[in-house]
Amino acid sequence: MRQAPAWQSELAQAVTDPEELLRLLGLNPAWGGGARAAARTFALRVPRAYVARMRRGDPHDPLLRQVLPLADELEPAAGFTLDPVGDLDTLAAPGLLHKYPGRALVLTTGACAVHCRYCFRRHFPYAAHGGAPRRWRAALARIAADPALSEIILSGGDPLSLGDRQLASLVEALDPIPHLKRLRLHTRLPVVLPARVDSGLLEWLAATRLTRVVVIHANHANEIDADVARALGALRKAGCTLLNQAVLLRGVNDSADAQAALAEALFETGVLPYYLHLLDPVQGAAHFEVPADEARALVAAVRARLPGYLVPRLVREIPGADAKRPLEAEV
Ligand SMILES: *Cc1c(COP(=O)(O)O)cnc(C)c1O
Ligand code: SF4
């Protein structure tokens, strides 16, 4: 048998017990009570490589806040729903979302290496509608039959939580479809588990004729350490254009300082800021909300400090709209 790649054992050893996470950070494990209750609706999951970047002894650490379940999540909040972006209305085939002209998104898997508490798909019924390799055939047939599609986005879940053999076969099936020009990955793995970017991954990424775009997901400058920088450098060397999408989160990155530091850290590793998303109103995430007016003021403050190419586009998702909606357009 072939040996499993190192990243898979790192993935299997992710922290899933709130008390263990608190103990690792030198925090009071008794706080795990509320966490345990909240984790019953959406489990805690965080790779140790990501925990290692958290500050010990700081319950407000911006990385910890993104992953620690809190009793706050159980408070009902008006307008916060199970499917806030209307994904279930845009299924073109099992596991295929076609919301926007020219590009479609494959829900490759429901699995993620990390569970972000604010995730807009935290309640998505993957078992019924989501991705699974055995369902790709219908999605591929649909893609092949639609000449208006020029770009396929592999998303999830996190597509890179799948093994390279499955991903390589999916990309090999996309490659010959003549109207496709670009392959895009939406993945948080290069940030939370940089060991995922290994030779097996780089091999199939380099093999496709499609133009490659990798959109990573980092919300705070502290997420980017030397291992992450190395992983991003390898992706760039394999010919990928690197972009970042972030979510504006109360208590994590809701200041011009935090946003400017993130943009600078990204650019140092060859990544351009792409989107800064307003929080999608998903049930359980209301405590992360930053109101739109405050968000606009914050991005204006960043724009006053940084070159234009380092300022992400502030957007929100409106169910039924034909693109992510820039917030400036709403003024
Ligand atoms: C966000 C999203 C995209 C990508 O939108 P871009 O503006 O091209 O980044 C594509 N499909 C779906 C279903 C999406 O949610
Ligand atoms: S990595 Fe992305 S899809 Fe997975 S939990 Fe986080 S935000 Fe959601």
C-alpha cells in the first residue's frame, strides 16, 4: 500500500474537543461548558498547525475566536437563517451551484479541515445535496453541456480536504471540455494546514491546461506564518494566481489596523486581497456581525492608507442577485 501523505495524518489529529483546545492555550478548560453545547450543532475542528499560531493565555485571540464554539451561538437572532445565501435555490445538478453567468461552483465535498464558526454553509445539507465524488458525473455532464461556462470553481466544504487521486480525476475530466478556460479553487487549507500543499497536489495542478486561480481564505495577519508563506510560494511557482477572501468579523478583524496588516501580510506572500465579505446572516453567527455602515467606514480608512491594489472589495451576497454586490453601490 502507498503511504498516506503527511497532511492526512495532520488532518486526522485535528483538535475537536473544546476543553483540549483551551488547555493547549493555557486557558481555563471550564469555559468549555458553553463550547460543548454549541459544538453539538456544529463541531469544533481545528488543525494543530493553526492552533500553534494562537497566542497562549489570550481568550480574545483573533484565531481562537474563529474556531471556538461559544454559548452565544445558541441565542436566536432575527434574520439569521439556515441557508442565508439561497444556495439551495441555485442547484443546477447535484453538487453544482450555478448562480452567476459564466462560472459554476462544484461542491466537491462537505468536509473542511477547520470549522469556522461564522461559516455560511454551517447548516448546508451536504448529505442530501452536496458534493461527493460519486455525484460528480451529473455535474460534469451539465458543465459539458453548457458552452456559456468558462470557469469552474471547486469549492465545498474544502476541495483540498479530498485526496489527490480524486481531485486529479475530476480535473482530468474538466480539462477536455473545450469551452472551459479557468479552474478556480476556493480553499482554506493552504492557511490552516499548509502541509496540504505537497508534491501530490502540485503535480495535478501543474498538469491541467486550464488557467489556475487559487482563492485562499485568511482573516487575520497572524494566520500567515513561514509555513503558510512557503505553501503559497509553491502554488505561485506552479502557475497559480493567488487571491484572498476574508469575512469581516466582530472581534477578529474589525479595525482598519487589522485589515491593513492582513493586506500587507498577504501581499508579502504573493496574494492579492480580493473580497472582504460582510457576514452572511447564518444562524449561530450573529455575534460576529459588523453593520454595513461601519464596514464601509472601515474600508474607507484602509483605502486612505494603502495602495488601491491592496484594498479588498467590500461585498455582500444577496440571494438571487447575479453577482456579489459591492457595498459602495448601495450608498
Ligand atoms: C461567490 C460565488 C461565485 C464566485 O463569484 P466571483 O464574484 O466570481 O468570485 C461563484 N458561484 C457561486 C455559487 C458563488 O457563491
Ligand atoms: S473553511 Fe470555508 S467552508 Fe469550511 S468551515 Fe471555514 S468558511 Fe466554511
